[in-house]
Amino acid sequence: MNELQIFQNKEFGNVRVVEIDGEPWFVGKDIAEALGYENTSKAIITHIDDYDKNVLKSQNGTLENVPNRGLQIINESGLYSLVLSSKLPSAKQFKRWVTAEVLPAIRKTGAFNQLPTGQNLIALALIEANKMLEEKNSTIKVQEQLIGEMKPKVDYVDDILKNKSLLKISSIAKDYGMSGQAMNNLLHALKVQYKSGDQWLLYAKHQSSGYTSSETVSFTRTDGRTDVKLITKWTQKGRLFLYELLKKQGVVPVIERY
């Protein structure tokens, strides 16, 4: 378990995050306040399932800034539940900030970064400004080349319709710059699927739509024994369903962000 770290946004304020077993957990009060909930405790109780929240306590004083009573924390799935239940007009912008900047930054570095202060902040700002200038010059050159070539961008939906194979959720998640686990958590928050044992299954209203197919795979246990398990794979029809569903939530494939 790492120390509490802070992600900062001018519009939404500070969001405290702690890494537990390699996964980010958010201080529930910070998320609820950023999303405009007047009663943050009630929001967490009402909108988040028990298995998506926990209490963070200082382990023999090793965690700083954690009160004796502990801090209510929520996982990714719990965060999405609060976002989807929020009536704040900027809730979609908050979700975009988290999914497009915070979570990718965490997974890219594999760790949380402290906010820079003092002279480090000034130095970082100068480095960033110089980097932006270099990137701008590079972008101009790239744009000039693209104007000359005029190569059309591959349409994501056309790519889906041409492909007939079954896909793991990790393959679909990669199109969005996400991990398979993060995509599963998001689809759970959107009430598309739930977890039964080690397998993700669709809720009843989606089960007969032809979106997924169960596949039996073999694997070797740590003691050397061979065993089998069921995994869920997505059809191209299901992939198109996810594309349309996520686009309504402001989540689009990486190829459509530029």
C-alpha cells in the first residue's frame, strides 16, 4: 500500500488516491464533492455497492493525513457509479478527466506522482513550455505532410463490421486506451455485466442479444494440475453495442480523439 497521493484539477479540486494491490482507490468524499453531491456520505451509501467501497486506515501510523476513524475509499467501479448518478452538468467532463488523464497516467507510470512544489514546479513549467514549443513545431511538419498525402483515417465502425472473430475484453479495451479490468469495471458500473466467480456475465436484458459467447479454455494451476474455465468473449455485434453505448457516455476510441 502506498501513501495517499493527490491529483489536481482547477475545476474539480483535489482528488486523493491510494494504490492498493496495484489498483487505484479514490477517497469517496473527494469524488462525491467534485460531482456536486450535497451529502457525500449518503451518496456513497446510496449509489455504491458494498464490494466497491472500503475504509482506509493508517497502518501503525505509516499512512499520513488519515484520521483515526479512517477514510471511506471507492474503487473504479464505485467512481463510475457516482459519475453516472450525478446530476451535475459537468459530471461528463469530470469523467473525461478521470478516464482520459488520471487513470492512463497511473497505468502508464505504474505509480502515483506527487504534485511538484516551489522551484521544482517552476522548473517543470519551463521544461513543459519548451516541450510544447517543440511539439508544436513537430506538429506543423506532420500536418504539412498529411495535407500532401491526404490519406483517409480508418473508420472504427467499418473496421468492426469487416471483422467476424470473437474478441477478449482486453482487445476491445485497448482501442480505448484502457486495461481489460478497467473496461470490465466501467461496463459493470453501466449495468451491462456482473461478475460470477471468475467470469463476467451479461445482465438479463442483454443476454439474448448475441453480444457475447462463453468459451472453455484450459490452464495450468500453480501445483501443475491442468484445469479448465469459462471466459466471456465479445462478438462484433457486441463490440458495436459497446461502441455506441460508450460514445453516449463521452468515451470514444483513441482513433476518434484526434
